[in-house]
Amino acid sequence: MLKLATPFIVAVLGIPIVLGLIMALLPAFGILPVLGSTSLTVVHWQNLFAVPGMTGSLRVSLSAGLITPFISLTAVFLFLAATSGTRLDRWLRQLVSPLLAIPHAAAAFGLAFLIAPSGFIVRLLSPWLTGWNRPPDLLIVNDPAGLALIAGLIIKEIPFLLLMSLAALPQLDAPNKVIIARSMGYQPTLAYLKTVVPSLYPLLRLPIFAVIAYATSTVDMAIILGPTLPPTLSVMVLNWFNDPDLSNRYLASAGAVLQLIISVGAIVIWMLGEKIAQRLGRSWIRAGQRARGERLLRLVGRSGVSLAALFIGASMLALLLNGFAATWRFPAALPDTWTLQHWTTALPSLSGPLFTTLLISIPVTLIALALVLAALEHEHRSQRSATTALWLLYLPLVLPQVAFLLGLVVVAESLHWRPGVLLVMFTHLLFVLPYVYLALSEAYRRLDPRWSQVAASLGASPNRTFWRIRGALLLAPCLTAAAIGIAISVGQFLPTQLLGGGRVPTVTTEAVALASGGSRATIAVWAQVQALLPMIGFALALAIPRLAWRNRQGMKELLSQ
């Protein structure tokens, strides 16, 4: 049965995405039999480009897709080069998974409360530094250039790229490369940048493409932080799709295809930039500078990722303060009075979406974990890597969600499948599976094979070895992967909104809905609950192994490594 796991994963990911893309493409050219349209036409494309503000929407989407990965990747590379082996490096490595787990919407709400004209940062600086006794008339959140959106994307994508880098580094023998460069007189940061980064970058190309696709097409963060007049293309597409006038479905499909073109175009531009960076990098390496710029690079390297972590932490603090503030007059740095009323008022309406969120996220994560474990165990037993077949794992990440999810809705409607929890669970699985695999695969492959060999020499069957040896040793990585899977499922907005037909309220969909008109306190409560769910998952992932192995010193030492 194990050998069927990889083909099943490929089918689960490949078939829906291909069908979704096809069924998004056909209505863009006028073919939608459900609405009685069967003839090809380009009129919907003409209508699309005639939409007011379309140029501005495309500009923001494209700039977010290019600026976000460039700054995020630069920060990650400089951090690794400047802090490798230091206490700061070890500390942030432990934080990277919890930082990644904070849902995008919760981070976006927190950042909005932090940087808004009446936000926490301005309050801390007023009036003693700014002289402001009332909020300044500045458009910071929802600015037309999308700078707030890009900032939010950067602080969320840095942990993702850092996690992917940490997973890839064991393949490169980085410490020995740095030692050799150091023996030739290179300073530590330059030694790392010139010897490790050129080998590390090719291993990160697919994660980088995933960042580009998400940044160009994000919906939830764009609703919270992005421009509104006009909104980004992905938000426009969602609005057209939800419009009661069904003729706008054609416009939505054309917009979804255009979103795919924009995302692919951003990736192509990035690949052209790779060629330029490659030539410049080779010239820089051949120049042989051993110390020039070392101090500046080290300072920037220590600052970038640390600032991202600090901003995420400050964003969560801003949510906390707003959630318990009774009165908070500007420019007071802290609330004048505190209250639990916002929570007691929200709890009755929270219970339903909270139950639905858990009902979806926990089973989906368990299914994804079982499939990934089966695929990796088959890979271990057969001694053949499934990486080639499992490249499809990146497909839901490198394609804009809106491009194929609209098509999946059309497929479901054609088959007379009513929107509901089961459809939402299936679409969540498309996004949870890749992250669970990425979180678990490296730990699984790095597990010392001698443990299995010893068990086999004592007569244990492969199944018994898996359950009694490999499963026990991998308890902590499995729980961490499950925590990441739950966090990804909890944060899914667009799949829940589209495949649920607006009838499957979760904590995330309700929180994002409040962005257009909810009070700060109410938004803060919902966003805190959204962020708290993954945090509970990570707390359990840390506590359960330590509790399970509390009487086994050897296992406790493995957990501490």
C-alpha cells in the first residue's frame, strides 16, 4: 500500500489543479455551458482592460511580486552569512516555525494596528518626538503604491525562506566551505556569501517562485493592507466572482487568467534577473576582496531577520492591546482603561467559526501527515527518491490560488456539488500537503539508518521498525509538521470563501470580513484567536515529546539538538 502513496499525492494535487486551470480558462473566452454560453469570444478581455484603474492594479501586483522576494531573500542570505553559529542564529532558528505559523491575515491586522497614523508606533513617538496631539493625516495603510502590503508580505515571507534555507543547508557542507575560505583570508560574512550562497540559491528557486506567486496574487493581505481604489487584481477577481450578476463570472475568469499571466511574468522577470545577478556575482567573487564591506554586511545581516521577527512580535502586541483596551485616546502609548467586554461580546459569535476551523484543519492535517509519512517511508524502504514525482507539491504554491480555484468552483457547480465543509477540506489539503512534506522530509531523510538496521538485525519487520523505532524518533518532527499544517489550514481564506460559497464561516473568513467595517477591538479579538490556534499547536508540538520522553535521557538529548 505504501507504494500507492506517491501516485495518490500526485493525483490529488495534479488533477484538481489542471481541471481548475482549464475551467478558469474557458469562461475567459466565453465558454461557460452552465450559463448557456458556448461560443468563443474575446469581448470579456476587452471589458477587463477597460476596467478603471486596471493599470494601477497590475502595477501593484507586479511590484509586490518582485520586491517582496528580493528583500526577503537578501535579508535571509545576509542573516545566515552574518550569524552562522552564533547565539542569535540559534535563537531565531527556534523562532522560525512559530513565526511562519502566524496566519497572514493576523499578521496583516497586527501590522495595520502598528503602522497606522493612530497606531502603536506613532503613539510611542507622540507627542514628545513628533509633536502630534492627534493622528496625522497620512495614508499609510491601504496606500496606492501598496507599500504597506509589500511590508506585510516581507515580514511574513522572511520566515518561510529562512525555514527553506535551513532545510537545504545540510546538503551543502557549509561549515567546511567557510573554513576553507577563512583559511584564504576571507572574513566570515564574505566567506559565507562567496562559498555557500551560490550553492544554496539553486535549492531555493521553487520556494522563491512560491513567494512570487503568493505576493502577486494574495487576497486576504491585500484586502487588509493593500490599496482600495483600485484594489489589487486578485481582490477585483474575487469581487467579480461574488457579484450577484452572474455575467461577471466571465470577467472574473478573464481576471484569473490575467493574474496567472502576471505571476508567470513576474517569475520570468525574476529568472532574467538571475542571469544578471549571476554575472555580477561571478565578477564579485573573482575580484577576491576579502574584507571590503564586511562590517556593513554583518550589521545588515544581523538586523534584517531580527527586524522582521520584531515587527511580527510588535504586531501581535498591538493586537493584544487593542483587544483589551476600553478607552485609548491618542496619543497615549497604552490604553487608559482595560476591559474584557470585547471578548465576552465576541465569544458567542466566535464559537461556530472556531468549531468549523478546527473541524477542517485537524482532519486535513492528519490526512496530509499520513500521506507524507507513507510516501517518505516507501522512499526509505525502496531506497529511491520520490523527489522527481513530488515536484507537483510545489504546484499549488507556485500558481496563484485565484487562477485555479475559480475553475474548481465551476467544476463543482457543473457536477452539482454543493459548497460545504467537504469541498473546503479538499481544497485545504492542496495547500497543507506541500507544507507538511517540506517540514518533515528533511528530518525523515536525515534520520540515522543504523537504527533501522539494528532493529532488522533483531528480527523486527519493516512495519514494526517504523512504529517502534522510526516513528518514535520522528515524533517531534511529525508534531512540528502537524502544527505547521494546522497553521496553514487555519490561515486559508480564498479556498474557504470560494469552495465554501460563503457558507462555511471560519475564524479567518470572519476576521477578513471585518476588515471593511469592523471596530478595532472586534478585529483584534478575532485576529488574536486566529493567531492563537497555531500557537497552541506549536506549544503542544514542543510539550508532547518532552512529556513522552521525560524518563528517557537519550531521547531528551535528541530533542534538544
